[in-house]
Amino acid sequence: MGNKPELSISQVINMSFGFLGIQMGFALQNGNASRILQTFGADVEHLSLFWLAAPITGMIVQPIIGHYSDRTWNRLGRRRPYILVGALLTTLTLFLMPNAALLTTLLAPLWIGAGLLMFMDASINVTMEPFRALIGDNLPSSQRSLGFSVQTFLIGIGAVLGSLLPFMLTKYFHVAGTSEAGQVPSNVIYSFYVGGFVLLLTVLWSVFKTKEYSPTELQTFSDAVAIEQDAVAIEQDAAPKFGLRSIFSDIGKMPVIMRKLGWVQFFSWFALFMMWVYTTPAIADSVFYLREGNRQDLYMEAANWVGVLFGIYNGVSALYALFIPRIAKHFGRGKTHALGLSIGGLSLISLFLIKDANLLILPMIGIGIAWGSILAMPYAILSDHLPTGKMGVYMGLFNFFITLPQIVCGFFGGMIIKYFFHSQSIYGLLLAGIFMLLAAFFVPKNKN
């Protein structure tokens, strides 16, 4: 009996290649959902409520998908059936979301757009959670930092493409970047179409290029057995091994390191949610409205530039991911993550001070370092402490610590902006920076 065999770098890339397309779709949503919803009539202080679709669906979907993928085995494998179904549904929603105005015979376009946002998030979560669990299933402990770093690199590449696509279509292909009131610009619509095709093709590549270990094969590896022995209380729980009731039992018996990382995830994802929701209106107000011109055109120009900025931080995260395994090996995973979050927090705070659109590129470098660390290090730290038979459900439950802060921010973020900051969105970015620094403080400084 031995450890799982190490995989070649090409096998690791193939296993996670679908994340490139998933994140391309996710970046299109992040960079344009506020714009689309405001086009259909949403007020700035209500944006965070619409963005609740993502964390609520994630909180519900990911543990359930993780639970059942732990117990699935068919001709496609264990995780791949869920990856494929989620990709098909996400592609469909990417085609529909920017065209919500065409469905006005059913509901107001604002509510159709919000409903599609929720459905897209549910579909992305169906696809994303099994990809995370696949790293734990297929790689030995010695390669898990590499595995999650490769995922982060591919996520960064996909996010760069998704973030820059509306800008590039306008600048290089002369697709209209502005539109009449109540209509989504053509560059956004075509970007969503391209994103849908790329997502589907990359996920299909991973599904058909990746081999999964069967449940029986997984039990023959000594590294899996060692973790199982440490988690015997989980596996011998009196709750039924099948059925959703076992999820609640698993929550009560989650590993201690998972609870500690929960605080880190809470503060870092609260900060990210504020950034995603309020960057476009904040930058429009604090930078672009300082110039003379039509406010509608200036807002669209600001939104296109925010897409570029988001592309930059995602590109930096992809490059930083290449260095994470080496940095983590030298300093330890915990200290590496704390460093990345600290840099990100200071960078978010600096957005409050900068009034030049081009200078906004500089803090995006620091935010990219934090984003790369957030996507890789918590999962690398956690995966060594999870029982093999419950890798999927615990990866899904770990998502609670991502979705809960977004729900809290969604309910209270708009009120904070309206009543404490007098509807000045830029203060939301300042608050995000403070929360990111708090996340760095709570990181367990372990050497693993």
C-alpha cells in the first residue's frame, strides 16, 4: 500500500482546464452584472441585494453536490457528471442573461435579470465544487499546493479573458460599447456569447481528458487511510451515511482547522463582495465623474475600464499562482496566505485615495496577489485534514464560509453605503480593505 502516484504537470492542467472557462463566465458576471441590473433599473444601494443570488445558491448547492458526488460512481466517474451538467446549464444562462429585456412578456426585465443571475450562480456552483474535490481525490498531499495553484493560474487566465472581452470587442472589433437607456450594450451581449462557448469547450476537455480513481481504488492509498484513521469519529457517526441528514452531522464534526479558516474566509470574502458590487459605481463617481461629459457615457466608460482593471488583477493572480508553491514551501502555507491578504487589504484602501484612472492599475497588482492566495491557499491548507470519503461534502461545507459573509454583506452592505456613507460607493472599497486586513490577522500561521 502506497501514496497516490504523482501526476505529470499536463495531467494536472487537464484536470483543471475547465476552470478557465468557468472563471471566464464568472468574470463576465462579476464585471457586468451590476451594469446590467442598473441598466434594467436597479438603484445603487440595492445592488448588493441582487448579488445575494450568488452566495445563497452557493450555500445550498455546493454541500448537496459535494454530498452526492462523494456517493456517485458511473461511467463518467465520480465528480465529472456534475461538472458536465453544471457547465451545460451555465452556458445556457450566459446566452440568456444579457437578453433579459427580450423576455419582458413574462416579468419586468430587472427581475428576469436577477432570476438569471441566481440560476447562473447555481449552475456555476454545480460545476465548481466537484473541480475542487477532484484535486483532493487525484493528487497526493505533496502535490496539492501545486494542484490548487494550477487551478488558480487557469482561473486567472479565464478571468482576464472574461474581464477584458467587452473592452477588446469595442476597441479592436468596433462593437458598440454604449447603448440607449434600458438596453445592454452590444459588446457585453457578444462577450457573454463567447464566454458561454469557451466555458463549454474547456469543461468538455477536462471531462474527457481526466481519469478518476474509483471509491475502491481510493481506499488502497496509504495517505488516504491515514486521514481516514484521524477522522474515524466522522465515519462512524450514527447519522445515516446516505441522505441529506448526514450533512448536518458532518457540520458538527468538521475539523478544527476548518473552523479556524472560517474566520479568514469570512473577512476576505466580505471584502471581495464589496469590491465586486461597488467598484463600478465607486470608480465612476470618484474618478470619471470628475470630468465633463454625459453621465451615461461616462458611466459606461468607467464600467469598461473596471473590466480592464479586473482583468489586470486576475492576470496578476495567474502569474502569482506560479510562485505560490515555492513561497509556501519556504514560509509555510499559513504565512504565505497572511502575506497575500495583507497586500490586498492595503491595495483596496489605496483605491479610496487615487483619482487618476491609469493609476488604479497599481493597486490591482496587490489585489491580484490577494486573489491568487484566496483561490489556492485555504484549500491547500484544508485538504490535508479531510477524510477521503467526505472530501466533496467538506469542500462544499467550506463554501459556507464564503457564502455567509456575502449574504451578510448583501443584506447590510447597501444600508451601510446609504446611511453611513451617504450613498458614496467609494467608502465600500475602503471598508473592504479593512476587512481584508482582518482576514490576514486570523490566518493560522502553520508550517503545513
